[in-house]
Amino acid sequence: MAYQQGDTIQASDYNTFAGNVNTIIGTGSNDSGYGLSEIATINAGDTITAAQWNSLLSGLQKAANHQGTTLTNASNTVSQGGNILPLSNLEADITLITNNKLTADASNMATDTGVTSTRTTSWTATVQHVFTVTFANANAARFFFNSGGEIRFAGSRSGGSSTDQNTDWTNLLSNAGTVKFAEGATTYTGSGGTAAAVGFDDLTTSNQQIFTATGSGSYSANDWTIEAKADAAYGSATVITFYVYFKDDHAAQTGNYTGGGLGNAPNEGAGWTGADSVDGTLTSTITTLRADNASIVQVANPTFNTTTEVSA
């Protein structure tokens, strides 16, 4: 029998609604599931109690509150002994939380610490910051990203010599802003970079580039590039390894000594190579954004471990 006014609400109707809500708030699968306690289903022929009906609406409302989704009917709870009235937009409300499942209201999220790596000695060529992000289990990883979690990257260079090379690296990293690795894609807040449509659900056990930003002008060969890989296929992965590369590929200027029309120079005709190092303080800062409302959705921060410092 259909779920409509005048008819008895069937266990199958209730269980369908509960199952759809559980897919979002409970364990779910793939990119669905926040890790909350699931709504209990009922047996065929059972009478739906006020507590059971309110449990369904409560689960629906929790998902909406976490997302910032506005619902039509979720506040229509019933008292013990009262009649459960048909909610005309109940199915539509469930569709709303399903469509918005990867959206999170900023007020329910918190920034947390990850790991930082710093270098204070000069460098050329490439330095890298390699680190792992470890979750308690595969579901914990999914819950983190499904609930709006992100791994965030920021780079900076300060101090040191007043050289064009240093200035370009300072500007490159500052202009790129913050890189955000999320469930379905990577984005960034700044300019001058390229973020890939690669998120947690796209990772394999091979490195994939998720972001790159390049220098400007004569230093356009320099780049800040981030790659990622998982320890297992999506749905089984518990560890993500990130590779943050600072690549100083700019070639130093070269030439030969000449007198410039004023006679022979010392070492006339000998070759020379200009300086091409980066100095000052280089910092790679990693943070997280995670669901952190204990009344709605709250997930644990993963564990971070640096395996290669930028100072190496």
C-alpha cells in the first residue's frame, strides 16, 4: 500500500525511509555515510510507534543540520498515543539530504592540526615533504571525507637574501593560497595553480598529481606540486601518502667573461654560471578540516607522520 493519507503506514514504507536515511547518516558505502548510529527497522506487521517515527525524523534532521539543508517536515514529531500523519514532502526531504550528502555547514566544521615541515638552509633543484595520513579503519576514512573533511596544504618562504629567485618563490606560494583535498576533488583558494578533479575516492596505489602552481616570468620553470596515493583501493584504504614537491627548475644564467670593449677581462673567454639557490625559511604546513559537532556529526582527526622533511 502506498504511503498516503488515509492508509496505514506499512513496515515496508517505514523501512524504506529508514534505509535511505541510514545510507546518509550511518555506515553507508563509498561516498555515503557519516558513521552515526542507524535507525532501527521494524518487522512486517508491526505497529510503528511514536518513538520509531521520531527516530526517523531525528536522523533526517541530523543529516540536514550537518549539511545546512532546509527541510519541510522533519520537525513534525508525534507524541505517544498520537496519530502519525503523512508528511507530503518526506520523500523530497530525503532526496534533499541525499543530494547534499557531501555538503557541510561551516559552523559544524573545525580546523585541526596536521604536520609542519621547515627548512632554513639554502637549496636548489628539488626538496620535498612526504607524509602519511592514517585513519583508524577504512570506514573512518570514508566518514572523514563524506562529512566534509579535507586535508589542507599551505606553503611559504620568508627571510633570506633579497633575490628575484626568493621573491618568486614567496609570491608563488602566497598566490596559490590553501590547497584543499576533499572526497571528490581538489580545490585551492588562490591563483596561478591547477587543481585536479582528484579526491579521496579517486586515489589508487600509484601517485597522482592533485595540484601544481608555477612561478612567473623567468622563473616559470619553478613549481609547487602535490601528489597523493592510497595504500589500497577506495573503500579499503586506511593510509594516504602525500608528496609535496618544491621544484626549483629555473636554470641559472650562464655566459663567458669578456672585456666588453674595454680590453681583455680576467679569465677572458672563460665560462661563468650565476647563483641560483633559494634561501630563507621554507615551510610546508598541513592542517585538516573535519566535522566536529558532538550533537550532530563528529569524526576523529587522522594521525600524521612525516617520512621526509623539507630539510632533508
